[in-house]
Amino acid sequence: MNKLPQLFANNRRWASSIEKTDPDFFKTLARQQKPDYLWIGCSDSRVPANEIVGLMPGELFVHRNVANLVVHTDMNCLSVIQYAVEVLNVKHIMVCGHYGCGGIIAATEDKTHGLIDNWLRHIRDVRSIHLDELKGLGDKPTMLNRLCELNVIRQVSNVCQTTIVQDAWARKRPLAVHGWIYGIEDGLLRNLDVCVAGRRDFKRVFGG
Ligand code: CO
């Protein structure tokens, strides 16, 4: 059986390098986690949450799935949001998409991909809503990039509409939801300027 020894070797090197700068790092962390942020991102291996924002273990609570979707009935994602908001008291939730997202590309293709098409259906819905804008963009790469952004914006709206975030705002808890997009070609984050920090903010950004 292949026990992937190189990964265990990497792990020992990583753990000892951290302990070299802070001998109590893991002991302290084992007692509790106090992250200020919840990251909702894509599963894509090129978008590693902690590394991108330079945060250490214990500083970022993470949920990742294909195309960083927040589906209203996804108990996995909702449970993560609930734990992050109500137990860990995170102050910020960032939905972070990325350009070149395979999920976004697959959702726009005229072929089937099996089971995952049911998941990607949510992206097709986003595309339907914004079809006029997307058609007006002309070339396909520009259209795909914009759909990656529109998908993030939609998921920010979905996070804001969860009972969890609505309840937190009703209790006057400081909690902001952000929409970001990451460039796999340059390693840089861009802010999509849809930050929402309360119910009034939500109306201003999303209307309704
Ligand atoms: Co992706």
C-alpha cells in the first residue's frame, strides 16, 4: 500500500518550522480557535484559502465547494455558517470566487457532466438572470469572467438571506459579508464592492 510518505515528510517539516518560531503554537491552538473570518470558497486546488490571505491555522474558518455556492437548503454550508456566526463569533464572512473556475465553465457548456450538473444548475440560474448583460459582453472569456463575478455576488446575497445572518443582524451583532474574486493568473484578490453589514446595507446593495 502506498502510504504517501512524501506528504508525511512535508507535514513534519511544516509542523517543526512553525514550532521553531513559536514553541507553544500548537499547544495554544489545541485549547481553542478564535477566527474572525469565515471563508466560503471554491474547492479548486489553485485557490488555497489561508495562503492567499496570509492567515495561520486558527485564524480562518473555511468552507469550500465546487464554484463557492451557498444554496439555501445546503445543510453542510448552513451548518458551517451557523457554527461560525453563533459559536465562533466571526466578524466577517467572505465569499471568494475565482476567474477560470471550472464549475462556471462547465455550467455554460452544452454537454452533460453527470451528477454535478444538478449542483451547477445554480450557476445556470445566475446566468439566466443576467443573460442580457452577459450576451452584451461579446467574447467568451470576458463573459465567463463576468459570470464568475456575478456568481460571487449572488452567493453574497444568499449568505445575507440565511436565517443565521438575518438573526445576527437583528441582534445588532457586528457581521459583514464580503464578495471577493481571486485571479489564478496573478495571485491577487479583487473586491467586488458588495460588502453588506446589516439589513439596511443589504437593501442598498441588492434592493428589495
Ligand atoms: Co472554481
